Amino acid sequence: MTEPHAAEEIRPFVVPCRRLDGRAPLRWLAAGWQDVRRAPALTAAYGVVIVLVSVAISALAWQLGRFALLAALLSGFVFAAPLIAVGLYSVSRALEEGRSPRLSDSFRLVRSIPGQAAVFALIQMVILFTWSRSGMMVSAFMSIESDDARSLIEFLAVGSAFGTIFAALTFSTAVFSLPMIADRDVDMVTAVVSSVNAVLRNKRVAMFWAFLIALITLLGFSTAFIGLGVLMPWLAYSAWHSYRETLDCSVWPKLQTSRDDGSLRERE
């Protein structure tokens, strides 16, 4: 009875992370693709949802155009995206544990994290709106002369610098935190801080991983969203393996979705 309590007392605020080698992202992609092949039905089901949601958001954004409406739309997407991702992580998690992944297990896991998803959405929305406001400030304070190439270059350089900072912040807070809350009983703040810490301690690998994610995502959009149906689940499965290799969460309670156990949460 006292062992779990003792484990909580010595639990660190930041989840320990491992040092990664340069080929780690390629291993994650390979492992993720194996999960795609081992769970084709669930992958296809989630893929259809992802394509439909992506098309719907793009169409509405194109038609609405107004900032307030678009912001509300993005707010809903930022909340829904981690729920979809957690559902996909549960597939890789089940395969890793030697179980056959089921859609019902994904739903059970998703229903257990709405509070964590709300915290994550709030963090991402703060970053998103700050990013948007910084872009407005750059446009307001830096004028572009039609016949001055230097002013255009300066505008693009400053805008790109701000964009890079906020993109890196978004990536750092999400890359390992979302898979972690799909696996462990941990609060979102700890997961986010641990994710940022792991990125800072593996900067080169994280940059390579971010580049691969951006490249694969761009490829999905270039296929008129259809490719997202396979590429996004593949990236989600790969993200699960990246989390498992990077963070050592052994002292945190594990979330259970076993069909033989009615309880969702169980101590390891």
C-alpha cells in the first residue's frame, strides 16, 4: 500500500530523457510503418476521419475568411486534434503490448483525457494567437516599398525569424507530450515541460525529426489531402515510438485499456 505513495514522492517534475543518435527519426518512421501494416483497418478508419476533417476545415476557412470565425474554427481543431492523435497512439500502444488494437479501446482512452486535451489546446491557442499577433506587428512596423528589394528581404527575414521561433515552440511542446498522456497518468503541464526538455537535450535529432514531419505533411497536402489519410496515421504511430525511445516514464502510473480489466487506470 505504501509503495505507490513512495514512488510519487520521488517522482521528478521533469520526465528523464535519453540521448538520441542521428538515425533515431528513421527508426521511428520504420516502426510506425510497421504499425500501419499491422493495423490496416484502424489506420484506414482514422485516415478517412483525418481527410474529412482537413478538407472541412480548409473549406470553411476559405469561405469564412474572417479572423474571429477562423479563430473559433481553429480553436475547435486544436482541441480535437490531440483526441484524434491519442486514438492513434492507442493503436501503437496495443501493438507494443502484444494486444490486438480495437476502436473501442481508442474511444475509452480518448474519454479519459478531455481535461488534458483542453489544457493542451489552451497552450497551443496561446502560442497560435501570439504568433498571429507578432505577424501583425511585423506588418504594421515594417513597410515594404514596391521598388525596394531590401525592404522586402528585411520583412521576409524578420517574419521568418518570428515564424521559426513559434513553430519550434509549438513542435517542442507537442512532440513528446501527447504520446505521453496517452500512456501515463501524468498532467499536461509536466508532459509539456518534459517534451521541451527532451527537445533541448536532443536539438539536432529534434530538428531532423521536425524536418521529416514537415516534409511528410507537405507531401500529404500536395496530394489534395488524400495522402493525409495514410501519412498522418503513419506519423502518429512514429510519434508514439519516438516518445517511447526518448522519455523514461517508468515511475508514472500507466493507463490501461485492457479488454479484460474494467478499470482504465492501474498502477504498474
